[in-house]
Amino acid sequence: MKIEECYGKYTFVDVRSPKEFEEDCIPGAINIPLFSNEERAIVGTLYKQVGKDIAIEKGLEIVSSKLPEMINEYKKLKGKIIIYCWRGGMRSGSITGLLKSMKSDVEQLENGYKDYRRFVREELEKIKLPKAYVIYGLTGSGKTDLLQEFGNSLDLEGLAQHRGSVFGDIGLKIRSQKKFESLLLKRLFALKEEKFILVEGESRKIGGIQIPLNVWNQLQSAIKIKLNSPMQERIERLYKEYCRKIDKEIIIQKLKMIEKFMGKKKVDELIKLINENEIKKFIEIILIEYYDKLYKHTVDSKKYEFEITNSKDLQSRLF
């Protein structure tokens, strides 16, 4: 079955190794791997160094002991099942054939994950966004918190698992570019019928993740809203988000990455505040001396439809 025929309709089972699955998968897919990461490496090495037949024999030896448990996992699933591996080869083909012989309602995904990636790229290159309102504001102004109050929001930082700055990955597990694109496409499909969407203003890169060009271009021409927040609220918000359980060593490492911008004397002052647990004072200085200097000109230079201070303001203007 082709990906265009089944995307978003059925239960997907990914039979690739856990490592492959973790990097990216079809959203919502269940991982029932034929091989562990280590077993896949063994079979792959045999294939390259000894030959295909020996690798297949080893693969069958590994899988045979797991089959009863794997079949029980499939029996728990309801409805039609689409099974895939990397390119629609032996891994997904063998388990699909076995389950079909047991009268299960299963299909193999044609050309596997490789073709799914082709589908994602093509869809992101042509997808048309609903009318978009893009919210800008200084660091700590609460843009992400505001988005989370509305069901028609597109949280790009949440999809990337990165807040988009040198400190933006603290406490988060950064996703791969492929995983980001998979989740982005799923979210955009879910938002298709909305009259409008809300998005946080971003640069094209969020940490190491890049927003697809077609999506980025549409957001650049969207209607812009400015979110204002007093300094004390920004400090409290960042303290709550980053610093309740602060890892001092990670913060210090990050500070050394921006020493060229801030200067060694200022960074040493900030490190001293961290070591003395003067966390809110540290946040205030990093906002004034780093983030605002870096982003204030960009935020202030944009032409806004209107300005808000909270979600109620936004609600009254748009809903």
C-alpha cells in the first residue's frame, strides 16, 4: 500500500530497530522491532563482510525465538495494520507475510520509511497554511505559554524540542530534523480546516532544526502581533521554566559559549551569581545584557497589526 493511501488512516507498525525508530517514524507508529540495535549491527556486518545468505540465516535465527511474543503484540492491535521497515524489504515483508497467513488485516507499506520521507518532503514543499498570525516578543514574554492556551496554534519550538537560543535545549531532548518534519506535517494537516492559526515568531533555524522553506516563507508574510511583558514577569517566567532545578554546570558551559559576545568580565560576573544562587539576578542581567541586545531591534522593527499583553487581549481581538 502506498503512503498516500494510508497516511493518517490506519495503525502503523515500524519493525526497524529502536535506534532507527527513535530518530524518526511515522507519527503514532508502534515499534515492534525484529532486531535490537545490537542485533541489527551484527546482521548488517555479516551482510557486508560475509554475504547475503549468511546474514539472512543469522536474522532468522535471531527472530525465530522472538516470534511468539511479537505475534502476541500484533494481536493486541485493532483494525487494519500497515507494516514498514526502511525500504519495504525483507524485514517488513517477512512479518507481513506471516501475519497474512494467520488471516490478520495487514499490509506492507510500499517502499517503506524511505518513501514516507519522500512524501513528507513533497507535502511540506507544497502545503498551504491557513491565515496565520505570528506573535513576536522579547525573550521571556510568554509567547509559548500564550500559544498553549489556544487549540489552533502551531508550536514550532515544541515540535523541535528547542527554545531557539543558546540556552534553549536545557531540560529538553532535541529532536532530529526528520522527526521535526514528521511532526510538523502531522500538525499542519490537523490545522488545515482552521480559519486561522497562531504561531510564535522564529528565525528559520530553531537550534539545529530548520523550518522548511515553503512554511517559513508563508510565515514571513503573515500578520504580526506584538506581545509585551514587564521585565519582572519575564524574570519570573524564565525562573519557573529553566531554573527551579538548575544544573549549574550546564548553565556555566552555555555562558562560556557567549563569552565572545558578552565579554569575559560580564560572564565571570554571571558565573559568580550562579554559584551564589542569585538566580533571578542572573536572569535579569542575561535578559538585559544578552537577549534584549540581540533581539530587541528585530522585534521593534516589525510592523504589527496590534499589540497585546496577555491571552485575553488576543481573545478579544481575534475570536
